[in-house]
Amino acid sequence: MSVEDRKERNREELRQLILNAAEEIIGREGIEKLSLRKIASKIDYSPSIIYHYFKDKSDIVEQITADRFQMILSAISKSKESGGDPVEKLKKLNRTYIETALSMSEAYLSAQLSTSPDVLRFTSCMFRGAGSSNPALAVLCASLKEIHGQSTPKEDELELTAQMIVSASIGLILKLSIEKELSQGQRQRLIDQFVNVTVLQIAGRSPYEKSI
């Protein structure tokens, strides 16, 4: 490895160290309590070194949020691409969303509860037109279209349905993240009930109705 390659690797490692420290602080204290001073103290560097890698705190928060939501988008996009029954694909998509969010629950919830404009660029999905501009919501809208086939509701109604599913999903993720004492079996029962029954009811399909 050349000297330049080694320097580049060291720069990337320090950049990742900064992001990891920031994410840990966010998980423990929330996005609003994050500061460059806290990050620097955690990684045992001076705050000035952080400016070699990020413009400011907002830049760090945006990078973390983008990375985490890209993970969710990649996961649900893969589940949507799988073939098979549209109803089963919708259930798989929602299960994937919930389980991926729970795998990084502290960062996910900090982002969802944040009012920072840098974070809202990724988390906002309740506005009119979000079905086409929010990537994750767009995947869900496409899945709902596939379920309804020729009887697909108007775009506005489809978007509202997707927004209600997302809202309900976030509520479940929030409760499962807070009630950490729940057994794994109960957590799974709640996720199963939500995915197999609640999501389909919101989508306007009976859990016992066969797909088109």
C-alpha cells in the first residue's frame, strides 16, 4: 500500500470514527443535544479536527440520517422486487421496514422525532405529493397499486393510505423500542399481527381476501 493510500484509509477511518461517535451521542441524548465538542471529547481529538471532514454539526447529522434511511430504502426496495403474490409482497415490505428500523432504533427514532430541517429532508412524508418525492413512500404506493390492480384508488387516496401505514408503523416501532422488557415472542406476535392484519386493513384489503 502506498503512502497516499494509507493516508486516505486513515482519513476515512477518522471520518467514520466521527460519525460513529455522533450516532452514539444521538442515540443516548437525541439529535438536538449533539455538539462538535461532545464528539471531539468522545474520540479524544480537538474539535477543530472535525472541520477537516464535515462543515458543521448539520453536515454530520445529514450524513448519518442519509446513511440510515438509505439502509431502510435498500432493504424495502429489495423486498418489493421479490416476485410472488402482491399481498405477501406488501406484508414483506412492511415487515422489512419495521425490522430494519428496530435494528437501529435509537438513531431511527431520534431522526423521526427531530424537527431539524436537515433531518426533515429525509423523514418528512405527510405532505401532499410525498408519494412521488419520498423514495420509501413511493415504494409503498407502488406496492398498494399492485395490490388493487384495476380497482386502484386515485393517487391522492393511495398516497393517504400509504401515509397512514407509515404512521402506524412508526407508532409500533416507537412502542417496541421503548418497551424493551417485552419478550422476543411477544414482540414477534405484535409485528406479525400488524403486518398480517393491520396493514392490510388500512390498505383496504381483508386479511383473508385472496389477491387479484
